[in-house]
Amino acid sequence: MTENNMLLDTIEDILFKEKHLDKLKELINRLYDHSITPKEFKTYFLKQKAKNLQEIFELFPYYAKQIKINNSLHQYTRDSLSSELRNELQEKDKFLEQVGIRVNYLVNKLNKKLQS
């Protein structure tokens, strides 16, 4: 699951908690039956949405921290791989230089034999 999907799922869980939806349904029925006023319903609804927003706001520092940690790991891995690749290339350059010297020696030796 991607980070964005995890974030969306978490926000969805916050916004659509079953117990709050049941309470909202109950209050809508009570509003319809005139046992509560529209103002009371509105007050409950706004308080609940404010709590939801607070939960979401509390979630973001954690989410931002996780992204920062993840990015740091990617940066470290990339730097580490870059360093490893650089070392590997240097080793291969040395090897090719040695092969080149050896091939040059063999070519010179072969030329001397052909001239003799």
C-alpha cells in the first residue's frame, strides 16, 4: 500500500467513524421528529467536524515525519549506491589498465617474433 493510500485510508477512518455516523443518524431522526432543534443538531455536527479536523491535524506531523524518514533513507541508499558504483568503476578501470598493459606486451612480443 502506498503512503498516499495509507493517508487517505486513515483520513477516511477519522471522518467516517461508525459510532459518529450512528449518532448523526440518530440526531437526524430526532431532528425529523422535532425532539431536537436544528440549532442543537448543527452544534453537534460542527463540534464533531471540529474534532475530526483536530485528529487530522494531529496526524500530519507524524505523516510528515514518516515522509522525511523515508526520503532520508532513499537519499542514503542513493548516496551509498553512488559510492559503491564509483568504487566498482575505479576497480574496473584499474583492471582494464592492467589488461591493456598485458595486451600491449603480448602484441610487442608477437611483433618481435614475426620480425625475426
